[in-house]
Amino acid sequence: MKTVRSDWANTVLVCKKCSKKLDGGFGPKGKTPLAKALRDELGVRKGRKGTLGILEVKCLGICPRGAVTVVTGDAPGDWALVKDGAPMAEVVRDLGLRDGERSQGPDA
């Protein structure tokens, strides 16, 4: 088997269908999809050379009204529902993301 190296410390899966239903819903003007807004907030590059993998995936099957379903790789059992227009700093904090790593508590 062949492998490919990645610089990811964590992975975030964002439901593409939820994002599409909101017509973006995030960022300063409320028109940015959650995946792009997360990348911008955290300053991570797209692709396998970034410190964090933020991937839009097909429907995760939850389909909340006015929110986007998000799953993080370090807590796959806890799916988050990110409300439309939520401040990105709060989203990053609530998901436990900072510089591609899971924060260890409120002071981290």
C-alpha cells in the first residue's frame, strides 16, 4: 500500500448541503460558506499541506434548520450544529480548534 503524507493535526468535516441551504451564512456580510470562513479565521491553507483539514462533505443526514452540521476528527462522536451567522471566534472556540489543534481548556 502506498501512503501520502499530510500536515494535518485535525480534520473538520462540514456538511456541504447545509451550507448550500444557508447561501453562505457566515463572515462579515453573511455570504461566506462555513468551511471558507473557518479557513479564513484560522489562517489555514487549503489542501494536505495545511495544518488543519477542513473538508466539505456531502449530506451528513442531520439537516438542521438555520445551521450547518460539523464533525471534528478528534471528537467524531459529538456532532456540532453551527447556527447561521454565528461569530467565527465562538465557532472556533466551541469546536476546540486553534492552529489546527484541539484546545485543552478555556485557557488554551
